[in-house]
Amino acid sequence: MQGKLIVFEGVEGCGKTTQIQRSYTWLLHSPLFAALQANEVVNQLVVTREPGGTALGQTVRQWLLNPTVQSPLHDRAELLLFAADRAQHVEELLKPQLASGGLILCDRYTDSTVAYQGYGRRLNLDLIDQLNQVATNGLESDLTIWLDLDVAVGLNRTKRRGAADRMEAIDLSFHQRVQHGFTELARAHPHRIVRVDASLSEAEVSQQIQSILEQWLTRWYPPLSLTS
Ligand code: T5A
């Protein structure tokens, strides 16, 4: 068995968490996933996130997102904390799950570091690529679903939820650079990044994602192997 890593990316409030939950429920009840399980192609669905997919990651997440930390976090320290979270996540959860046939739905991965710390913080993009290599040990996403949404709309959605976390509280121009980063990434990696219009209703966004998942799962696991 060999699983797949499916990542959801986008700016604040673009709907990743909502859509990962909807995708999980849909997949769990879909005949396609049932056939994959029956044929022992994949064995389970896993939902995880960065930062915070492991016990270490939970602690790192507090440091990264808590808006009331005593002293400001330096940009390079922030970058390294995201990388540490990822290195642990890859070794402790992602690689073992993929090796045992897990289909993983992951909230953010390497593209977030490029968009937020590279384009947003303006740290060196080559350095970030190298650091992503170190953190992942070469593990790329098999598919990245980019929920493309206007930054102001996304931030408004998160505001309705309550107090902003440390990253959400950064100024609008930072988040606009992050959005530009995702646009550039999608342009540079069309073989793995698929854009979804996240300005539509939750149900309409789900429809788009379901048809992408159907298409990619069928491509990865050809229909002949799915007849149960
Ligand atoms: N980060 C992360 C980095 O800087 N570098 C990195 O390398 C990594 C990995 C993570 C933060 O860390 C940064 C990025 C982030 O700033 P987080 O808490 O995980 O922090 O925050 P986000 O990933 O941004 O998650 P959010 O919960 O803020 O946003 P989501 O998950 O995109 O959105 P969601 O689903 O929670 O929806 C937000 C609100 O909008 C509504 C929902 O009901 C909810 O209220 N909504 C919709 N409303 C209208 N129409 C739709 N289609 C809607 N879909 C959802």
C-alpha cells in the first residue's frame, strides 16, 4: 500500500478547515474510497495540520500563534519553528502514514512557508527552499488544493470568529504579499497545485474539491484496480 499526501493551502480564512472536514466526510462515504479500501490500495483517511500535527507541534503552535507572547518573535526564529514543526510532523506522522497506505488531508505544508515567510516576511526564497528540503527530507505533496480567496474577504471571515492570532494580526500588505506568493507558486508548480475558487458558497467549493479528488484518485489508482 502507498498513501497520498493531499494538502490544502491559502490565505487566512479561505476555508481550509471547513473544506478538509467536508472532504473527509465525503470521502469516508464515497464508493471510490470504499473500493480503494476493499482492494487494499489505501487503508485509512487521516486529517492533520501544520503547525500542530504532533505533540511537539502543538507546543510550537502556541509559540507561533499566541498573540500575547512576551517578546516579539524574530522572523528567522519564526521560520525555524515552522521548519521544526514540519520535520517532526514528516517523520512522526506523514511518512509512516503514507508507507502504511494512509490518504492524508493536511492543512498547510511547505507552500505556506514560501508564501508567509518568503513573500510575506521577505526572507530569502532560496534559503526557504533549502530549509523545506531539510524539514521534509524530500517529501512533496502529491496534490495541493489552493483555496484562492481575496485577502480582505478571508480576514473578515476570521474576524467574525473572534480575536486575531499572531499571524492574522499582521497588516494587510503582509497578507497581500502572501496571496501573491500563492499565485506565484501555482504558476510555478501546475503539476501539483490546483486552484479552487474559494469565494463561492461552502457547498459550491466542496463540489469543486470533490471533482478534483475524484479525478486525481482515479489517476493515481487506475480503475482496473478498483473493481471489488
Ligand atoms: N503559517 C503556517 C506560516 O506562516 N508558515 C507555515 O509554514 C505554516 C505551516 C496557521 C498560521 O500559521 C501560518 C499561516 C497561518 O497564519 P491556523 O490557525 O492553522 O494558523 O490558521 P489558518 O490555517 O489560517 O486557518 P483558519 O482557521 O484561520 O482559516 P481556514 O481554515 O482557511 O478557514 P475556516 O475553514 O476555519 O473558515 C474561516 C471562517 O469562514 C467561514 C467558516 O465558517 C469560518 O467561520 N467560511 C466561509 N464563509 C463563507 N463562504 C465560504 N465558502 C466559507 N468557508 C468557510
